[in-house]
Amino acid sequence: MTHDHPIRRFRIDIPQAALDDLRNRLDHARWPNELPGTGWSRGVPVDYLKDLAGYWAGGYDWRAQEARLNEIPQYTTEIDGQNIHFLHVRSPEPDALPLLITHGWPSSIVEFQQVVDPLTDPRRHGGDPTDAFHLVVPSLPGFGFSTPLREAGWGDLFRVAAAFAQLMSRLGYDRYAAHGGDVGAGVTGMLPMVAPGNIVGTHINGPGPFPLGAPVDLAGLPELDRQRGERFNQFQRDGIGYLHMQATRPQTLAYSLTDSPIGQLAWIVEKYQAWTDPAAKLPEDAVDRDQLLTNVSVYWHTRSGASSANFTYESMQAFRAYAEQAGAAGSGAVARGGPPMGVAVFAADHSIRSLLDPTGAIEHWSEFDRGGHFPAMETPDLLVGDLRTFLRPLR
């Protein structure tokens, strides 16, 4: 830590006026009409969202959830001109391995509430104390409390990875592991490039083919991989409207996400219905309802629906240019080299090893029959177990 860039303690404290304003907006929402019998096929059904919004306004307790979040030590610091918010939980085990965890979209540090204690204090949770981690969980720039963005350019995942590597250095960690999902998987994969020699292993969940690339060729795939390929092709046909919007017109979208809590709620909750375990009919069948609304509330109160959309715009522009140049848009193959990599594939994921790892270079590959895009919320036991298994020999 330097005098110019101190690390400051941080507590979430949303003003009561903001909570009152949110409830007023929810109570006076103007609802759209809906064609009968369409279910979830055209987006979030009105009756479902009315019920969820009613609970957000009258049953959900933000102050209780805020207090739970504030039980986790939080900090902020400035890196490359941007305020970066992060959780930092040191394990009681002195030989614990530092672990950097990066969330994706539409997520936040809220996603990892259930895994903080098991990862940092396995002894207290019936685990082996030698599996303990010192945990660092940043909010991506433009997400949650790493707002507001001060300039364009933070959708560059190399820049984010460099900032997070600097954060780890500032905290005194020069040897650590990294995990991420969604955008966080991209950041995790770039860390060995920006911090060579510091990363002992990288672990990601749910990698899949490039969504704006070619469909998956199903010919010759084993049955389980064929199912994943069919699910990806279906997602590519009718599930990436959100991506086109955020990747092309984020500022137009920003107005509804910032002015309407119903708009922000629908924008996020649809992904919890579509991307969680296929066995779950409704989002709350897959994740805790209060935790889901806490994640949405963080987006609402920090106005990060807009800045996270701009993050997507910048990262997708860069990723599409890279994929087209590298000719990798159709395969989505994971580039290898550097420290060992672990991959965890959950039931809702599109990951097909023969496409993502054609040479068998990924050292650790796990497949699970439950869970989805948000494993720390859906199946925290599986994620914690896989991280422990993969990283145990790398300590």
C-alpha cells in the first residue's frame, strides 16, 4: 500500500431515501399487456414479475441483506484512475493460498456470499484446513460499488486483469490462484499474461463457444455433448438479444435500467431463469430469492445496469475483433500455456471439451449433473469442492 493509493475500509450504506424511492417506483409501476399462453418464450411473464416485484417492495428486507454483506470485510482502492471495490477475507489458517475470484454479468460480489466461509475456513465447515484460501473478490469496474466509471476503456479485459493483478500485489500477494465465470473467466484467463510467474493455477466455470460465432456442428458428438451443443445453438438462435443490445446500443438501454427498477429486475431475472439448472422451472427453484434480489438491488442502487452494459459493449467489440482475426469464432477453443487450468462444467453449461480443449491440454476438467451459470449461488458445495480438488496439488 502506498500513500498515493491507500486501501480504505468500506461499508455498504444505502440512504433511506433511495430505499423509499425504490419502493415508490415499484408500487407505481406501469405494467405492459401480455399475449396469453406465451409463458417465458418471449421474456419474463407479467404475473411472475408482478409477484417478484411485490416481494421486492413489501417482503424483501434490504437492510438485513446489507448487514449480511457488511459482515464480510470490504475495501476500496484506486487503480489506473478507477475506484475498485473488493472483498478481502483472510483465512485463520496461516498457510492459506490466496485466491482471486472474479464475477461476470449479470452478477456481482453478492454471488459469492455462500462460498466465502467454506473457502476461507474449511476447518469450521468439516473440511481439511490445508485447503484454506485467503479470498479476494473484486467488483468489476462499472459493476456494483466499483462505480462510477471515470472513463471509457474498462471493457478491455486485459486492462481489468492488469488492475486486479496490481490489487493482489498491493495486498502483498505475489503467488496466488484465480477463479472466474462468464466475463470473470476471461479476466482469469488473462491474468497469467499480465502477471507471469504469480499465478499458480486458473480455474473457470462454464466456458462455451463464442456466442456471435458459428453454431456448433453436432455431427459425431457423444450424446451429452450433443445436448450441450443443441442447447447452445438454441441459445444462439433466440437467447442473445440482450447481448446484441448491450454490445451495440448500451446507452439506449441504460435509460430503462436506470429509471425503472421493473426494467432492471426483468433484465436480470430472465437470465436466472434461462441460465440456471435446467431442472429448475423458476429462478427461485435454482437460487435463493433474497440473494437474487440482493444482486438486483446492488445493480439498482449503484446504477450499474448502465455501466455494466457499456462494459459489455467494449469487451464484445474487442472479443469479436480478436475472434475474427484469430479464426476462432466458431470453435471457442481455450488458448493454453502458462499455469495449470481447471474447468468446471455444470448442468446448464454449453461446454464441450472436444471443441474447447481439442488437444487435451486442460489439466483438470469436471462435469456435474446439476447447477448452471451461477454455481456459487446454485451449487456452492460443488464449486468449493472442485476448487479444493484442483488447487490442492498446486499449493
